Amino acid sequence: QVQLVESGGGFVQAGGSLKLSCAASGIIVSISYMGWYLQAPGKQRELVAGITSGGRTAYAYFVKGRFTISRDNAKNTVYLQMNRLKPEDTAVYYCAGKYSSVREYNRWGQGTQVTVSS
């Protein structure tokens, strides 16, 4: 059974940093596509960053240069380093995973709240 467990969310002032972690079990992050999504109140979930099995990364335009996705294969964990946070980054952040043969992300964590105050 696949489990993705996020941690690291919290409350931070604008300009600050947080690092989210996604501990995976039942799925091997090094051979999977892993991503981070956010969902703000009243809005749809949207992709923030992704990392392929080959290690290529991609970012939404609104976080590019501020957020970094990475993984630790030995710990089977994916991270999202978030710097220069803005109030509009406030959302629930979800970790997602899939194998490359699957078209869309089909494994999700429970989410972790990030709140950025102005």
C-alpha cells in the first residue's frame, strides 16, 4: 500500500522559509514522478513542482526561483524547500506520486498547511 506522509508545514512570516518533507512507502521515489501541489481555500489544486525519475525538475511560474524540489533516494523522501514566502503561498500542500507509465498523479498525501503572514 502506498503512503505519502507530508510534514514541515506551519506558520511563517512573509520572506521566511519552510522545508516540506514527503516520506514515501510503497512507492520508490527514485523511479517515480513525484510532485508537490497546493490548494488554496476555494481554489483548485495546482501543481507547484515536479521531479521525474531521471531527476529533471519543473516549477510553476509563480514559485520559480523561490522553491526547490529534491529527493533523497536513501530515505525515499521528497522535499520542497520554500524560500521568500509570500502571503499568496498560503495553502495546503500535497505530495503526489506516480510511476512513469501512469498518465496522472494517482497517489496523494494528506496535505500539510502552510500559512504565510504579511
